[in-house]
Amino acid sequence: MADKKADLAGPGIGDYAELEKILPADYISLLTPKETQLATYAVKDYIEENMCKELNLIRVTVPLIVDVESGVNDMLDRDGSRTPIGFHISNDYDKNPIDAEVVQAATKWKRMALKQFGMEVGEGLLTDMRAVRKDYWLDHDHSAYVDQWDWELAITKEQRNLKLLKEVVEKIWKVLKGAERHVQKLFGQLKTDKYPDLPEKLTFIHAEDILDKYPDLPRKQRETEIAKELGAMFIYGIGWVLKDGYPHEMRAADYDDWVTETTSEDGRAMHGLNGDILVWNPVTKRRHELTSMGIRVNAETLRKQLDISGQLDLLKLPYHQAILNNEIPLSIGGGIGQSRTFMLLLKKAHIGEVSATVWPKILKDMCKKKNIHVIE
């Protein structure tokens, strides 16, 4: 059980000695560094254009820094293990100062932005979000620098159900598969038996069902085993405590709805209107998370989740007040990891091959030995 508890928020890799075993020993990039840059932007343009088409979104600007008092920064989980970078803007000789934070994601800001940009039901927005997550342990697919397509779509109260969640997930999967086909037309060497393509179909599975299948394994190991079996899946119901006494993963209490009761196809009571798309990565031979998303909390479920997590004091913040007073739209939204997606579709062994950021010397040296070109 101790292993399960430790696995709730961590990357699932213990140290760099373990990571060295995970990174492939026979790796040869299918693209040169120059081709990698061309392919990256081909994928980026395709996904942005087609996400907008499939979900009726428009591209909007997004903040890198936010006011602490707004309450819109993403805390990522509810155990306090990941905190944002904060700094003081003295401004006007400290007469009109601002305490600011670098965003960890734009999850809450997007929902406020639906109102700011006048989005009606069925309309939404797509952002080219950049963030810093200083508390990540840096490995092959976790970076302190985060880039995401953060998106949000306004919905009705009647649409707050699993049916809509699954419909939206299917549309996103259609875009990701389309991006894979598109980049392989441009760079034919990406089509290879050594690294098979993503499956056409995505399997939906509740976190409780994965626990039933692998009751003694920690979460990341459960995900790795099921990803190997299914190829691609959407795990839903993440955040609610499962029958072993732990949630599948800790989730923040004030954006995705993980408390709403649902019913499985065979009639069992379940919980949660959120989830993650995970796939099997044939290069790293591990689970590979592409996106986290969900139907957002309403006034009722916000109170419930903050009560469960012991965070009712957050209700005084402007973002939370806007939900309680029905001042911002009900919505569904998520964040698709850009570099994670590039890494997968371009058949890369390390996220640093598609993303320019900082890495410890131990990791850069390790990659060099294994023929992995990390951008510096």
C-alpha cells in the first residue's frame, strides 16, 4: 500500500539509474534534428486547425503569469506537492503592487475566458499555453517547461454526462490519428514496423476496472500493463477514492468533476466525469499520457470536492465565487501535451528531442551515450 500512496502523483520512475534502464539501448532517430523541427510544426499546425474544426473552437491568447488573488492558477493536484513559481511586482514604488505566479496550466483561466470572449453554448477556445512546473522530477517525458493545447467548450447542464465526455474524446482521438497520418505523408520514414502506429480505436475504461484487473499494482504499473494490452485508452473516473482506499491519481478539487455518480454499462455505480488519454509508446515501451480532460465542476460539485479535500477556504476566491454564483459557463475542457504528442508521433525516445528546456547534466550525458539528441 505504501507503494500505491507514493505513486499517486509521481512519475513512476525512482531515480536516474532506473531511467537509464528505461531509455532504449538501440535507439536511432528516424528524423534529423532539422527534419524534427519541420515535422513538429507540421503536427502543431494540423492539430490546432483540426481541433478548432472538430470542437468549434477559436484560437485565443493565454497568460503566462496570473494574479495570485484571482485563484485561477492550476494547482495540478490536491496534496500540495506541486506549487507555482511566485514573484512580487513592486510597480509604482510598491504603491500598486501585484503578487504574481507563473501558470502551471490554464485550466481555470480558460473557463473564465469563455465569458470574457463571449462564448455561447457549443462554442469554445483553444490556447497555445506555456507553463512552468518546477516540482516535476525530470525524466524522459516530464519537463519543467510545459506546452499544451489548453481548450475549453461551453455546454449546457443537460450535457454534463458521460455521453458528451466520450463524444468529445472520440473527436480528439480523430484529430490525433489524423495528425499521425499527416506527418507520415510528409516524412515517410516515420511509417515503420519497428514502431507501430496508434490504433484506430480508443478503448474507454474506468479506473475502478483497471484496479480490478491489477489490484496489487501501483497506478503507473497498472497503466503500463493496460496500455500494453489495449494500445490506446481513455481512463475515466480519476480522483474519486477507489475500493482499495486510494484514488487512481490525485486531482485538484476545483476544475474537473470527479465526484458525480455515474453508472457503468453493466449497471455498477461509478464516479467521475473526467479522464486521461494514455497510449502504449513503442519507443520507450511505457505508458504515455497525451491529455487530461473532463467536464468541469458546477456549484454543487465544487463544494463537495473542496469539502472532501479540506479546501473550503478556497471558495472565497474570485474564480470559485464565479462558479458558485453561476457567473461563468458550464464547460468541458482539457490540455493536450504538445511536446508529449510530438515525441509520440515523431517516434522519439525523449521529450527533449522536441522541446528546448533545461535538463540536469546526468540526464544529458545519459542521452548522449544512447544516441538521443536533446535540444540545448
